[in-house]
Amino acid sequence: MSRVTLDIGFVPEILSITPAHGPLGTTITIRGRGFTKNGNTIYASYGTFPDLPSPDNETIILQVIPPGLPSNLGSLKTAGFPELRYRFYLRNANGETAAPGEFVLDL
């Protein structure tokens, strides 16, 4: 009797984003499972980032720079915004995440 090994990938899942908050330009690490070496697309609240690599199939590194923000982020806090939350989803050949990861931009 011979054995057959199948390489079945996990449906992508974002388990954490670190750090969970930080200033504009923070480099975040998205950790999860079901990532692929290449071809990962991140859909963020502020844009799409296609074909990102995940060398270990578990992490993706991304810098948080949403377009269109005022240079003085403190003015948003003065205007009554307590914080800015950004959500991140991932899609690749294995599927797409059902729930987002989240990063909070410090004001």
C-alpha cells in the first residue's frame, strides 16, 4: 500500500497584529496561518496591498501610512476623534480571512 501526501493549505486567518497601536508610519507584523510565500493581498481600511510575501507562511510586514491624513494628527483628537482604527483582511490562493486584524493609530 502506498501513501499519498497532500499539501492542503489552511484558509487564511489573522491571529494578531503587533504592535496593536502606534504612530503614523509604524511597521506592523501581521501573524496568522494560511499565508502563502507570495501572492498575499492585504485589504486595509485605507487601501489594498497586492502580492505581499510571507517567507515563513505565518507573517507579513507592512508599514501603516494611510493617505489623506492631516500632517498634524493632534488636530483630529482636538476635533473629537479619540482614535483611528484600521482593519486588515488577507486574501490569497488559500482563500480569505473571515475576521479582520486591527491596528489603532495613535493621535
